[in-house]
Amino acid sequence: MIRRQFIRHSSLGLLGTALALQKSSLSLFTGEERIGIQLYSIRTAMRADPLQTLKQLAAMGYTIVEHANYVNRKFYGYTPAEFKKILADLGMKMPSGHTVLGKTHWDETTRDFTDTWKYTVEDAAFMGQKFVISPYLEGSLRKSYDSFMAQMEIFNRCGELCQKSGMKFGYHNHDFEFSEKFNDRSLYAIMMETTDANLVMQQLDTGNLYNGGAKAIDIVNAYPGRFESIHVKDTILTDATTGKYESTIVGKGVAGIGEILRILDTMKNKPELIIEQEAYQGMDPLACMKENYLAMKAWGY
């Protein structure tokens, strides 16, 4: 308890008056830990030494991770059994992970998923995941309205597959879902209407969509209750001429993370809050992850 109080008071001092003021507008959440980290945020360190990197994250206070590396039935080079033990030994859990559901994972002849994708779902279930999340939609699968709608049906089918193991399939947005349209409607709007909410969850990335001309606060309000996981990503404008944004430390950008979290807290099902940062403005990525964690704790999470 003393340690937790020390971290809380220290973080308020570090983050300054502006962050403390943002905290006052948020409703405090008491209960199970919801703050996690998308390991893509520290991808270089995870490639170099995943075990030591996870130990550093655990020392910061992280207990939830989300993977972004599953290759040949291994997580960061470890078998599912090995990686599960590593996480357990560190007091960590992995309720979700990112693996792209691509064109090669669906067999049109058999109208079924390939063994490769079935193994993906099987290993996710072994790890105790709740969500199997695809973080991208290949261009060839959205080249026409018909190809896009066919993929939405595959999303629903994947939800049925995951449901058999007590999980949900999920999708994580980038920016094109908001800038690309069919019949004057964004891909995201069509996706939200055509996927079954009981089978396909949405993981809203609060920063990515800025480059697609959308704002996370508007999307959260437009689809209440649809988000079971959030990528907490702040963003800053890096090029006023082109209007390009990049991610930054939580609370230092323009995404309005505080207001987004306040709205999400009013909803019945509280989403998991997964921190992701992909650009660092010259800082060490691991140092950024510590600041992100302290920012969220200062807000009462």
C-alpha cells in the first residue's frame, strides 16, 4: 500500500498541474486492473530480449499485455506453454492479441478457415485470451463493395469459431476505415452495421483514426457499448501542411483521452484499456511506457 501511494503521489508531481486538472473530470474506477500495454509499443526491445523487457514492464506495474507477434505457433519465439509460464511467473496475463486475419486464412473452396488460422484461435484459447484481434484489413479485401462485404461475413464466421472456445473475434482500426468509403459511407460505419456485436468486438484505437479524418470522441458517442477494448493512444500533429498525426505520451496530445475515458466509464461494461504508442519524439520507448502508466494511474485507473 505504501508503495502504491508513493507511486501515485510521485506521478502527480511529475505530470504537473495540467494532468491533475484533467483527472478531476474523470470518474475513478475501482476494481480489477484494466491498464495493459500493446507490446508493439516496445517492438524493438521485445525482438532483442522479450523476457527482460517483460520483466521491466512488470516492475513498472503492468500486469496486462497484448501480443503483436505470433509466428509459427510461437509468441515472441516461445511456445504457448513457455510464454504462458513466463507471464504467470511475472504476475501477468494476456487477454488479447493481434494477428492479422488475411486472405490466406480463408479457403474459398471449402468455405472454411485454414489450419493455420485454426491454430491461431486454438493457441489464443490456450493462453486464456478473451479476444483474437485482427489489426488490419488487406487492400485486396476492400477493393470493392462486394469483396469488403464478403470479408465482413468471414469476420462473423470467425466470431463463431472463436465463440466455440469462449472467445470473441475482434477488429482494430487504423485510419483507412474512416477515409475510404462505399456508397458515400465509411468502411467503419458499414463494418459496425454488418458484423454481429455478439461475435465480433471492436477495439477502438483512439489515435489512428485522426489520419483518417475522424475523432475518437465522435466514434465512442456514435456506437455506445460496442467497444470492449480500447487502444489508449494520444496523438500530436506533426505536419500542418499534410495534416499528419503521430502518437505520443498519454495526456500530451490532442486526442482528448481524458474525456473519452470519462464517457467510457459511464457505460455498463468497462472496456480494457490497452496503452499503445508507436512514435516517441526522441524518447526511449520503455521510458514512454512508464510515463503512460503513471499518467493512467494519476487519472485514477
